[in-house]
Amino acid sequence: MTKKVSMSEIANELGISKVSVSKALSDKDGVSEELRNKVKITAQRMGYRINNSARSLKTDRQYNIGILISEKYVGDNEAYYFSVCGEIIKKLDAYGTSGIMEIISAKTESDLILPRVYNEKKVDGIIVLGQLSSNYLILLEKITIPMIYFDFYRQDSKIDSITADNFYLGYQLTDLLIDRGHRDIAFVGSIRATSSIQDRYLGYYKALIENNIALKLDYVIEDRDDQGKFIELEIPKNLPTAFVCNCDRVAFYLINKLKGLGVKVPEECSVVGFDNSLFSTISNPTITTVDNNVEKMVSTAVKVISKKINNPQKIYDRILVPGTIIERDSVKNIN
Amino acid sequence: MTKKVSMSEIANELGISKVSVSKALSDKDGVSEELRNKVKITAQRMGYRINNSARSLKTDRQYNIGILISEKYVGDNEAYYFSVCGEIIKKLDAYGTSGIMEIISAKTESDLILPRVYNEKKVDGIIVLGQLSSNYLILLEKITIPMIYFDFYRQDSKIDSITADNFYLGYQLTDLLIDRGHRDIAFVGSIRATSSIQDRYLGYYKALIENNIALKLDYVIEDRDDQGKFIELEIPKNLPTAFVCNCDRVAFYLINKLKGLGVKVPEECSVVGFDNSLFSTISNPTITTVDNNVEKMVSTAVKVISKKINNPQKIYDRILVPGTIIERDSVKNIN
DNA sequence: CTGAAAGCGCTTACAG
DNA sequence: CTGAAAGCGCTTACAG
């Protein structure tokens, strides 16, 4: 156990060449099944572990994927990207691949420093988890290894992306409120902050247009500042009968704020959110929201990135994963 | 940009040997400062990226740390380990090291399968984030690379660990309640689930003993099942005047449960938690809790693991990081 | 200060 | 089916 064991040692032990050992262990053709088994058993017994570096040096494949994520999403007290990250890593395992997480700090982002996983050739491809600044993305797009965006996309960019079908979901969710008799509907979310918020907003707007409801600009409420930090919500003078929030967390805050103002939810005011996160279930009332189908998004992302590694030319464009509306207790039918 | 560039290409470009290039780029002795600068500038211009695999093969160092975490902590909707993970990765960066996250699934854990990062020699050391089953830990402890436990420890184990000073913090927090006049104090938490809960409980018990308060077994309330899933809390028939909860999340659930039963917090019943997590601030009332000083815990962990990589013999034992009590609005003085 | 040579542990193309 | 040889891109000990 303590002395090192490489393919050579196994070869010596069995009186064969290390070429045969290599073929046997990696399930390649060129060895009899009998020898293959013998090699595998011996490797096991001797406590052999393959040396990924040696393999990589030869094959020019690292068997690692980089997962890039802004520090603001990590310090956000939100578990959403954590579960995404976990799912990605679990799915990668089926491809014999590990996930190297790299945190992009505000400084790295503004100083335009490429990630270590790229600079040191540690990964075969990169998944960018959550939106980064345009400038940084433009830098990243010069990278020479496969890369995909997860949960956002960038206009003017040829990088493939996987997102929820935010536009259509925003439309459906707003339509649900209109169905329930609401016509004074506000949208909560900073529409320039991320592509998701913007698209959810535009879906909301589409539903208004289709139902001949005028867009009111004071019904579009900012929820975060330039750094992505949540800010105090400005409730419109004339209270809408319903709010479409861009995420459950803000829906949760809004409900508590309304309660504080003496407004009963959903009796006097309905609220819907997005993401089907913890916030939608710990809220009182529980929140009608959208399940983004993270599992499907992740499995798509992992499939795409591994295909791109094998065939970097292939283009997948913007992949939209459909979600599902989950109805809970925060919407009142006022028909 | 498109054709590959290794140290040889840089050497050719400058008419020097690749040995000098290597020394220059890795800041080793043996080249003049003038040549070093010239090499660095040329490398930059040619878009050189070091090949970590080649370096690793030679130095037997991967410049990667494995971060092991159970899938149950990832799917838990809790951001605590996410922020820990993020902190670890940020701190590792200062050591020129990346973090490879590996999710230990329930199946991997019960089938006793060693992590890929170990089996494929991808890492120089391992940080285990959060408690795993004893059987799995016993397996892991046979590993031949440095390893530390974060946020828990195992009895009978020689693996170094970094934890909050849970015992003492449990004692202090309970003592605070006693100071405020409480004597009927319950503890909420499954005391066999993790070493943290157990130690917090024992600290609670110590405070009772020192103040001549009898331990009541129906005042020790389970909060999770064998899989770590939260269960319905059983409130004692005779309502205590205060509850010490093993974490903010359970404190949050408890407060909502008490409210549902018509019990006012803190007027009729005080509640304290642990972790200073999101739950302690979104609760109404906000929760008096303990800040575990994650930043200090992480910087200690990263320091220890890198020292162990350079000197595997060195023993650090159980390192306890002191925390701080944060007083908010969930405790009433009933003196 | 500079560089030629050896070698880390694999995989692959080729020959037998 | 089996194996000898070459080589991936670095670093290190050594010689000049």
C-alpha cells in the first residue's frame, strides 16, 4: 500500500507488458477477456490508482470540467446554484469527469483575469453558472476550449446557452393572474440585471399586450442594485391587485412587506414568484411559482458540454428548457 | 493563438533552452531577472498556458484539493456549505490550488466506494465538508493522502478536524437564557445525528448542571430522522419558557409552529439558534444566534491542509474555532 | 547564469 | 492477442 504502484508494477507482477495493462484497465481492444480480468483483479489487489496527469499528458484530455461562478451568487445565502452545482457534478461523474469549481471574485471580474482552470489547462470545457459582466464574458469568449452558459445568455454572443424558457413562463404566469380576474398587475425585478429577469418581464409584458392591458412604468419595480444586492421595494401608490415577482425570494420579501403594511395576501393582493425555491414553501401563504426543471437543465448542459468537447465545431445555440407552474396559496380568484 | 504553444516554442522564439523558460516562469533561481522578464512577456504575448498535467507528472503534486460533500447537504436547500465551499476555493487560490468538488451520493456512501479524486490521483489532499457515515469515514481514513474533517469530527479517529467550539457555545448560549431568568429550557436537535448537535447539547447540559437545573428528557426534542430530513417537532406538554435550537433553520420552524399554536415569541416563549444563517434574519422576531466565524474556520482549514501536504506527518488534532453570540429579538428577560 | 539529459506514467501507432 | 518504442510537456539534478 505504501510503495507506489504504477502500470509497470502490475505488468511485472503478472509478467506481461504495461501496454497490455493499459489496454486491459481502460477497456480497450487488444487483450483477451481472460487477461483483462486478471489485470483488473491484480490492480485492485495492489491498490493501483491511475495517474490522471500521465493520462492527460498523453491524451490531451483532463477529464475535468470547470464550473465558473461569481462570488456574489455564492455569498448570497441562496442554495439555488449550490444544488445546480451538485447536480452538474453528479451528472459529470457518469462521464468519468470531475468538476473543478472556480469562484470569480469581483476583482477578477473587473480586472479581466482569466480563470486558473483555463490558464493552467486543468479542464476540457467550462460551464459558466449564472451571469457575469459583459466585459468579462467578452474576455471569456476568446477562450479556446468549449464553453456554455447556464441560466443566462448574452446578446451578440455565439456561446451556446441553457436556460429556462423564461419568456414563455413569464407569459404563462401573468396569464394565470389575468385568468383569475387580475388586470392591475405589477412586475418586481430589475430588468437590466440578468437575461432571466429581462425575459420574464418581457413575457409578462406580452401577456398584458395580448389582453389589452396598458403597461404602467410605475408598476415595474426594481429589486436589486448594480451589485445584485437586494434593495427596499417601492410599492406603487395605487396598490395593484397582483404582483409577478422575478424570484421566490423577492416574492417572500414582498409578502412580508405587504403584511407589514396591513395588506392581506392573497385576500387583498396576489403574489407569484419564480424558481420553486425554499422561500416559496416557508412563506405564509405559500407561493404560486414556477419549477424551472433544474434537473433537466443540468442534464442538458452536461450532455452539451461533453458533446462539444468531442466535437468543438458543433453549435447548439440557445436551448430553452420548459418549466411548470406550481399553484399554491398566494393567488386569489377575483372574478 | 490557435497553434499550441509549450515552453519549447517560447525557448525557440527567444533562442534559449526550455530549462531557462521553466525557471523563469516558475520564479525559480537560475535565470537573470532580465531574461526572466523577457520570458514572461513573450509567454504572455504567445498566449502560453502551463500544462498542469505535465507539471504534475514531474512534481507529483496536482495543485488541486478535493472537497467531499454528501449529497444530502447539497439538496438541503441550505446555503451554508455553499458559502463554506466558496470560501475554501477562494482561499485555496492564494496557494495556486484549485478545488475539485465531489458529491458523495447515498449509494457511494453505503457501497463504500472511494471518491474519484482519490482513485485517479487528481488531488493532493482532501477536505471532508460535513459529517458522513462512520463506515464511510473509516474507509476514507485508509487513504494515503492528507485529509481533514470540516465542521465535525469522529471519535476514535486520528484525522485532524476544524469545528466551531460547539460545546462551549452551547454552554454560553444556554447560560445567556439562564441569566435572563429562564429555568425551563428545552433543547431542540437530534443529538446522535452529528457531532456538532451532540456537543451543543452537552454544552446546554453543562449550563443546566452548573445552575442546579434538572435535565428533563422530554425537553430534548428530535428534529431530524436517520437520513437527516427534518421531522415534525414535538412540543412538550408543559411549555418551557425557552428553547435552545441546534440551528437557525429549526429555530425558524419552531417559532412558526409556536405562533401557529398561539404562543407569542418572545413574549411567552424565548428561542435561540445557531449558525447566524439567513433564517435568523428573515424570522419574525429575528433570532438570537451564534456566529460560527466561518471565515476563520475556513482559513484555518486551508492553512492546515496545505501544511499537511508539505508535511504529512504533522498532527493538528481537533482545532476549535471560537464563535460569537449575536443577540437579536427572540429572547425575553423574565427576571 | 545557462542548458543537455533523464524521467515522471501513461497511450498510441505500429510491428509481429 | 501481445509488446517494444516513441512521445506528451514539464522539472530537477548536474555539469559547464
